[in-house]
Amino acid sequence: MTALASSTSRTELTPARRRPVAAVAGVLGGLLLAVLWSFEFVDHVIGDNVANSVLGTDAKQTAIAGSAAGVVFAFVSGFAGTFTACNIAVFGALPDVAECSAAPRRSRLAAALAPLGWLALGLVSVAAVYGFLAVLVGSRLPQLSTDTVGDGLPVRLVQASVVFGVIGLAFGWLGLAALGLLPDPFAARPVARLVTLGALVGGFLVGRPYPLFHKLLEQAVDSHNPFYGALVLVLQSLGNVLIMAVLALLLVLGTRGAFQRWLSRPGRAGLLVGVSLLALGAFLVFYWDVRLPARFGYGWFPTMPWNA
């Protein structure tokens, strides 16, 4: 398999009889994750403790004192929010990044960094534009609203539900396309696929209700400097994908090409990419568009003793 191999070749190698089974497995995996997920544990036990440990203070309670502190807070809070429900789907891009890193004509490090660079381009573009516009819109931004609708559903969660639902459907489409079950808009255009995946990951910011991100966004808006808003949201996004990027590098460099050779087996890359994107896309839809409304009396969704 060459660098940035086309999805057309990988789907042709995926046995037709396995594609529907893989699609169902991916969707069921996303549903199971949505049922088991505990935002209290991930947001507070993991996210808050990581941020507090790195910053050396209570990240939620301590004011962000100036632009320099905001820059640090942006990256640290992004890193701390890696495994939150509004960011976990970033790992759906990992198989695509790792697959696109096989490049015999370049050094292994360069081959690993190239797909990460294309992913970062899409990510940074969306984050910068949203950060710039968020400051211009200011307190009118639904994400900063304290209003509620219906039976107490916060407006900011309505925004989250819409944004993550759309991104989840986009992930699902790309997953089905990777399995050869839907037309692939990025067939033979793997660079465009990576940039688009990065843009979708950057779009997480548009819906994110994570408390530490909310605090950062408020501080950016209060600065009245759209360029500062763009900067801190870019850093927040880069912090969000740091662990995914490290894992991709480990897969490419740490295995000395073994992972790419494993992926090069007929049909394997398409199945892995397709199932990953479908599972995490389904998780976003089930969690944000079914489970979240159910908590406010709109519909029903099963709960576990630890997340009721």
C-alpha cells in the first residue's frame, strides 16, 4: 500500500459479505458506548483532575488572569478534555491517519507526520474561524446562553445536540463509504478526506458544553479580541488531539512498519476505518440526540447505575 492510498482500492478489497455485518457491528458498538458512558467520571474525575494537576490550581474556580494564562489554559483544558463525550470521536480518525502513513519513498517520520499535518489543517481552520466569529458574536452565542427551553433543557445543550448529531452523521457516512456501502466523496482523494476529518474534529468546538471549555470561551469573548479568540480555540483543539496524534506516531514508528503491513492485508484497512468511524459516529448520535434529550423528558434511553 502506498502513501495516502485511495479508499477505492481498499473498499474493493473488502469482501462484500462482510460489509453489512461490519456496519451493524460498528453501530451497535456506538450504541453500547452511549449506554455505558459516564460523563461525570470522564468530565470530572479524569478531565478536572488532569487540568488541576497540570495547572497546579483548581481549573474551574481560578480565574484566567490575562492572555498568557489563557493560552496555557486553552491547551491544558483541551488535553484534559480528550476523553469527554464531546471529543472522544476524534479517535475515529486514528485508523485513517495510521493507514495514510505508509510511505516507502519517504522517511518513516515524515510519512507519519504528513497525514497528521493534513488533519491539523482542517482542525485549525475550523477552530480559528469559530474562535474569531465567537468573539464578534459575543454573549449572543447560544453556547454561552444560560436560557432553557421546554422542560429545562439548556440552550447550549440544544446547540450541542444539533452540532454533534450532524458530525455523527458525517462520521457515519464516511464509515459506510469506507466499507463500500455508500458512494465515497473522497475516493482517490485521501488528502481531502484527512482535511475533512480534521474539520469535523474542529467542529466539536462549535457544540462543546464541557465546563472548562465554556470558561475559556467566556474569557475569549470578554477579551473583545477576535484574533485572541482564534488563537485559544486553535490551541484547545490541538490539545484535544494530542493523545490521538501520539498514538498514531507510536503505531507508525513504534511498530517499525508492522502496523502498516498488517493494514495492507486485503480488506483490512477498509473494515478498520469503516467500523471505527461508524462506531464513534453512532455514539455521537445516540449520546447527544437520544440520551441527552431523554434526561430532560424527551423520549427514553437506557441508563446504568453509574450514569443514571
